[in-house]
Amino acid sequence: MRDILEAVASGKLSPAAAEARLSGYASTDAGRFDAAREHRRGVPEAILADGKTPDETASLALTALETTGRALVTRTDEADVAAVCARVEEAYPDAIVDADDRARTLVVRTPDHERPSLDATVAVVTAGTSDAAAAGEATTVLREMGATVDRIEDVGVANIDRVLDQREALRAADVLVVAAGREGALPTVVAGMVDAPVIALPVSVGYGFGGEGEAALAGMLQSCSVLSVVNVDAGFVAGAQAGLIARAVGGAREA
């Protein structure tokens, strides 16, 4: 503790970074950032922009950079991205910024931040182009966790040949995230073809009775193939769960 206090006194360590080392989190006016989540849980802490002002999102992103060297922001809009980038450019001009408008994710890293590397591949599969946003969110968190991601796009069951054509790629993955809207049939089909864990990601694509992902969620929960299911549009959760499995797979290969 004395070393930390002396580092703060000398200016080598900020109060926020010192608090993060001592308590595992850093306090800001916008909330408390869980700087120890990745070390404790294996999943990087994400800043959910929904429900926050752009300034609050930017404040937490700066705290994330200061304490962990990386900020992962989800469910962003143009105002969030602009606010974060403006604050980052001022405080960390050499930071690397990676924004995905479709997935609504933003990742900012300091130049010395290194992502982990896992000896495992996760296939992120979509039934159609409309599922790309949720699948993209899953992809972002998987890459930040160090997994190799293989995107397999537009293989919905409206033409079963599209998914059958991808059998080899599907079976090569260590774990799969399968995103689908409407009736949500694709994860059940895929789970019946592979011997790896499948995480079904229902997407709010559809209309009328059972629309907004409700039918997809219900169908996945009633799947006759063995799979796990996350909430509607929960790309972050699907990606994080797949990442944890990938980390276990990679660890077993290194043992």
C-alpha cells in the first residue's frame, strides 16, 4: 500500500488508478468502473452507453483507459462516439480507436495495451444480414477476450443448403454463437450438426405475433438440440459466455 501512496504522491500514479489497485474499482461522477473484472472474471468490463449521457460515457471510458489501458463501450450512438473520441484525443492522443457503427461498439486502447491470445476459435453465425448487429457485438467482446473469430454469414434455414454448405467450417469451431431472428430455427439446426457448445442468440427481427425476438427466444428455449440461450439481442452476453468456454479450451490445449 505504501508503494501505491508514494506513487500517487510523486505523480506516477493517478488517484483513480490507485483506487482501482486497492479496491478493484475506480470512482467517477458517472459511476464506479470495475477495473478488476477481467482479472477476476475473465471478461472485460464493458461500459453500456444506453441510459447514460455522452459525457458520462466518455468519463467512464477515460477511467477505463487510465486503469486498464482499454475501454470497451457497447450500445453507442453517434453522440457517444463523438464524446468519447473528443475526450480521448485530448487525454490520450496516441490511443487506438476502433468503432463499429453496425454493432454499436467502440473499443479504445492505449498503445501499450495487449489483448490476450487464446488458442481457440469461435464461430459467430448469422441466419441473415439483419442479425449482424447482435452478432457484431458478440464478435467485439470475443476479440477483446483473445479468441479467434470466424464469421459465417447468412446461412438461415429458409434455404437449408446454405448452412449445409458450411458444415466443415461449423464443425471446425471450438464453440459457436448462432444469431437468428423470426422463428429462431438456425441454432437448433446447427446444434444438431456439431459436437461443440452452441450459444443461441435470439435477435429482435420479426413482426406481428411473436415479433421483436419473442418467437426466436421461445423457439430456442424449446430446442430439441442441446444448446444454451441468452436474452434477445444480448450479443455481449453471448460473446462473453463463448469467450469463457474458449478460454477453457485454450487452457486445456496449453496444459
